[in-house]
Amino acid sequence: MMLVKLALLVVVFSGFEADFQIVNKNGSTILGQEEGLLLYKGGTVFSRGFSDNSAGAICKMMGFDGAESWRDGEFWSPVQEGYNMTLAKVQCPSPDWALCGYYENYRY
């Protein structure tokens, strides 16, 4: 079973799976169990409304068994500054992406 740690910040198949990506501090894609910055269509994911269910749903779409943990905060700020925010208010009542609500290209 492979679980992934995600880091989100206050503010990556054909379909949503290919739109999500997890990158390390150098901007390189992470494919395994390592903490990284979650991106959506080349931009960041806003943490407001994000939950364990949101992380689990996204990780499952990416082909993982689920999410081990996630956090937001200043740790990823230097990496995040190079990206625009492309997904916000990801709210999932369960770790099933089909049940999630979200906003693309959200402007706050």
C-alpha cells in the first residue's frame, strides 16, 4: 500500500489524474512516498476548505492508495512563489473525487 504526504499552502491520465502533480523543492515531480507541493494544472492548490478527505481523493485519482498526511504553512513558500493558484476550496465529504466540490482558477 502506498500513501503519500502532501503539503499545501495558504494561498498535478486524460482527465483530472494528469492534471495533478506533486513536486519537490526543486520543482521535480515526485512519484513515490515523499512530501511535496501539490500542483493542479501547473499551479498551486489553496488550502482553505481542504481536508483529509480532499487529500485522499486526490491521491487516489493519482493512483495511490490514499494520503498519509498533509499540511499547509510557510515550509513550501519559496517553491510556491513560482506558481499561480489554479484550484481552490476543494471540499470532499469522503475520499472520492466524484463527490468533491472545488473552484478552478479561483481569484481571492
